[in-house]
Amino acid sequence: MNNLLKLLTLSTIIATASGCVSYNNSQPSSPIDSTVKADLKADIAVGDAISGQSSVNVLFGFLKFGGDSQFADGVSYGGQSGGLSSLGLDPVSAVKSAAAYKAVKASGADLIVAPRYEVSEENYFIFKKVSVTVKGNKGNIRSIR
């Protein structure tokens, strides 16, 4: 009994003397406000009219099947932010990108001058088909100064 009392007393002293410790080291910071300015001018040759078309099937509003596997990258199409687009599940942006890729690739252009997108959605509650046609002019970069 005496040993049990000593062990209980020792464990109580150890438990009260030690405890959980957390450290927080805060560092003041400020946002980086920088501006990148490039005084570059591109000489672009504007050519004939070009167009591209793409479509995709969407099940339950987010499962895309069919459609294209090659897309134009680095193009912001505007529109709403948040929702499905912030998760990368926006089918319209993906189809616009694929249509732009097809138009540029088929014509041998570097870019589409004044692109106009025609978006068609056939919605059947759990299934929808999104089709996009892009029309514009062929643009080839001659030089950049």
C-alpha cells in the first residue's frame, strides 16, 4: 500500500509539473504589391476568317464524357467565378478552350483576332450537351518589338 501511495503521489507531481506547451511565433507581414510592365509591341498579320467547334456531354452537372482531349491554355474567358468553375468542373470553359484550340490548329494561326463564341446548351435535367463554335480572324505574329 505504501508503494502504491508513493507511486500515485509521484505520478500526480509529474502530471501537474508537466503539461502541454504550444508555441506561436507570429511574423508581421504585408502584401507584395508589384507591377510588371512590358513595353512590347507585336506586329500581327490579320488574315481570313477562321472557326472551330467542340462539344461535350455532361451527366449530373459535373461528369463530363465525350468531347475533346486537346485545349488552348492560358486564355481567360471571363464569366462567373466560383461554383463549378473554381473546382475545374465548368464544362463551358473547357469546350470554349477546345474550340479555340481547333480553330488555331486547323488554320495555322498564332492567335484568334476578335474571337466570338456561340454557346449552345441542350439541358435535359440530368443530362446536358454543351456545344461551342468560335469564329474570328486568323492572326499570325510577324515580330515582337
